[in-house]
Amino acid sequence: MSDTPFGFGLPPEEPENGDEGKKKDPTEGGQSAGGPGGPFGFGPGAGGDNPFAAMFGSMNPNDLGAAFQQLGQMLSYEGGPVNWDMAKQIARQTVSQGTPDGTKDASVGPSERTAVDEALRLADLWLDGVTSLPSGSVSTVAWSRAEWVEASLPAWQQLVDPVAERVGLAMGDVLPEEMQAMAGPLIGMMRSMGGAMFGQQIGQAVGTLAGEVVGSTDIGLPLGPAGKAALLPLNVERFGKDLSVPQDEVRLYLALREAAHQRLFAHVPWLRSHLFGAVEAYARGIKVDTSKLEDVVGQFDPSQPEQLQDALQQGMFQPEDTPEQKASLARLETALALVEGWVDAVVHEAAKSRLTSSDALRETMRRRRASGGPAEQTFATLIGLQLRPRRLRDASRLWASLTDARGLEGRDALWSHPDMLPTAHDLDDPDGFVHHEQADFSELDKMLGEAAKGSGKPKAPEAEADTDADTDADADADKDDEDGKGGPDQ
């Protein structure tokens, strides 16, 4: 690194004689405008009469305004750890460019909306016979890719902000300790750049993922508004393009998955916070590679903003190898596997006798979830976490066995309390879990509910035991009084 922090140099002195000053030999007045001491030390510098050459190198003049605008956005941002305005803008731009196969986003037409609505409603009817959880869809919607971006950004913000906040703090820590006290504005600028770095990368990932997802729950988390079942007709068609399966069957199978997820998240009120809390707990144990962060900031060239994305794609996050971090990861992976396994088992039960291609569609979806698409891999690099159910097949087998052993209601009752769910160990030994006695939390929940209402507050077992003991003691005392053995006055 250079002697100046992050490679930032002092700007060249203003010429005292206007245009005449610009014509002086640069060696007379100190450093050349194109030398390493140019503004902020950015770019290789071209020197000469161009005052911006040091900053933007041989940049095309037509792109100069765009570069200034982007740099201004980066340095003027004063919000949270991620510049979400920039993320949204880049995501929309990525969507508008289309997918690698040349498919461009398009508005959803009336016929497509009708087809999606009918598929989701029929899926809900089929699911009524294979789960005790009622419908969770208040409305149905067909989204374009751009509409999916708009609808899912609030959920991405909840997922990404905890990690980005750690990076924001790290960007201040990379300054030498003796400089931090007097470098307030510089730290602020570093954090603004950090927000922009994340905004650019998240925008790219979300925009790319918009070309892959088929609904609002593809990654096992509820990314859309609660109670709104959604499909993306363009991506549904792309999903079934090479499967030799009728398009109606593809749409209906994916509608079953979307509707099943909606039921689970609507009627298991603690599940959403449980999953997002597991992501946040994992994020707290991530370390930031500050040496890589220093290199990124020190070598940044505003004429090549894609360098920020490239740097983040190389990854600067490392999970701490501690028991707590391993436990957080295990909890998250198990929770994702249980959600996806339940959906897989329920959808298979609903589709196997109705859709001739249900087995092929099931296997295709399993492989897709196991491998993840390019955008999921980008997201994994960005926050050091893969949102994939590694043990999907194990979890699906366990839920199917529970159905056989306990019926629909017995199986679905496990979602009533997080402590009743199978653990990672149970996925290793599904038969042991299926046939052992489950703890019954219904009475405890009932007691807590009555206590919260303030009416008919039940006594805790310990309190009742104490009361009985006190009653027995009082009876003994009365008997002693009758026998003349009661107290010192006798």
C-alpha cells in the first residue's frame, strides 16, 4: 500500500495564473497531474492538459458524466450499511439486459395472469387433501421479473443488512488507529463506499436471480409479501422448456410448491422469524478479511466501478471456526431442509396421482435446489452463506415416514412448536424420531395463553406442591396444639 491511507494522494495545486499556469512544465510546480499523486491517487493517469486524466485515465469522454454520477452516488450515500437505492437500480438494469439465453423481461398479459391464478387455486384444492394446514394464500399474482425485484427487496434487506453492517464497521477499522480520531470524514466516505459496494453486488445478484426464480419462495424463505402466492410466467416457461413436459403440468407443479410454502409460512407464525434469525445469528460469526478490504479500497478506480463487484465476488468473508458458529450453521441448514423437505413430501403426495410427470418434475426441482443457480452462488460468496437445503432428501423421507406413522395431523402438529421439530441428529436416524414419544407442549401453551390473558391464571406445579406442603404443616401444627405440644407458652 502507499504511504497515504488507502492510496489516496493530495490533489494537485491550483494554478495561480489561470490558463497560463496550466501550461507550465509540471515538474516546476510539484507532481504531475498524471502522476501517482493525482486526485485521490485513482487511475494510471495520462498527464498533459486534461485535468481529469489522472482520475479517469483514457476514459471515453462520453462516459465521463456517468462516471461522475456513479461516484457521486457512492460518496453521498448516508443511509444504512447497504445502498438499497443503488441495489434496486442495478437490479432493474440487470433484469432489462435479459438472461444469457437471450430471454428479455416482459409485462405479464391477461391470459398469463388467468393461467397463474387458476393454477394456484387448483393447487390449493389439491393440497387440502394432503395437509392439515389450511390455505395460506390471500391473493394470487403473476409477476414479471422486474415486479419480483420490487417485491423481494425488503426481504433481501433483512437478510443482508446484518452482514453488511459488519463490513461497514470493518471499513473504519482498516484505518491506522492513530488516524481514526482525526479521520471522521474519511471514515464516513469509506462507509459510503462500502454501502455502494454492497448495493452494486446485491443489485447484480438479485437482478440475476430474477431471471431464475419461478415464484416467491424459491430459496426456501418467504421473499414476497405475506399471503400473496406468486409465479413468474416467463420463468415458468423457461423452467419447463427442455423437460418434454406439457406446460400446464409444469405450471401446476410449481403452483403446488408455491401454495405449500404459503401454507407453511402463514400458519406457523414463528417460522419466518426463526429462519431469518438463524441467518442473522450466522452473520454475527462472520469475519471480514480486512487485508483484502484494504486492497479493494486502495486500488479503486472510479472509471472501472465493476472492480468493486469483482472484488466482492472473490469473497472477503470467512465464518469463524467456533462451536457457536458451527451450531448456527447447523440450525440454519436443518431448518431450511425441514421446510423444503415438508414441501417436497406434501407436493409429491398431491401430484403423484394427478400429474403424469410429477416424478420427473420432482427430481428436476431437487437437483435445482441442491446445486443452486449462478445468482445463489454469487449471494453465497457475498455473505459467506449458501441458502440451500443440503439434506432435502433426508428431510423429505422423514416427513413421509411421519405421515405413514402419525397421519397428516400428527405430522403437521410438529410445526406447532420449534422444540418439537426434528434435529440434524434426527435426520440421521429418521426411524428413531418417527417412533419415539413426542413431548406434548399443548398444555404448556394453554397455560401460558391463559396467564397472558390474566384470567384463570393456573398455578405452577411447584407452587401447588408448596401449597400442599404448607397445608400439611398447618395441620400438623393444629394437631400439636391439641396435644399440648404446640409452643413455648404451654
